[in-house]
Amino acid sequence: MNRRDIVDMELHYARMMRREAKARAKQNPAASEQLNRFADAAVQRVEAIKCGPLFDTEKAA
């Protein structure tokens, strides 16, 4: 798994959480808020992965 794969997976996860939060917004606002926080955390992880040292030794493909 390379950096691009992880970033794509995290962004997909964020999109799923936001979609689910939107679906639950009226019937369960607390759950919706929590799902949005999960999505925000996924986006923060993407930023850390893009800028972090995790793949410093990765060779350009």
C-alpha cells in the first residue's frame, strides 16, 4: 500500500461518513455530529499523510 492508496482510502471514508451524517441529521443530530467529526479526522489524517515522514523513503513511480 502506498501513500496514494492510503489517501484515497481516507478520503473515501470521509465521504462515507459525511453521507451517513447527512442521512441521520434529522432523526439523530448527535450521531450526525459525531460522524462529521469522524470525517474531519479522516481529512486531518490525509494532511498528515501527505506531509508526514511516513513515506520519505518511497520512490517516485
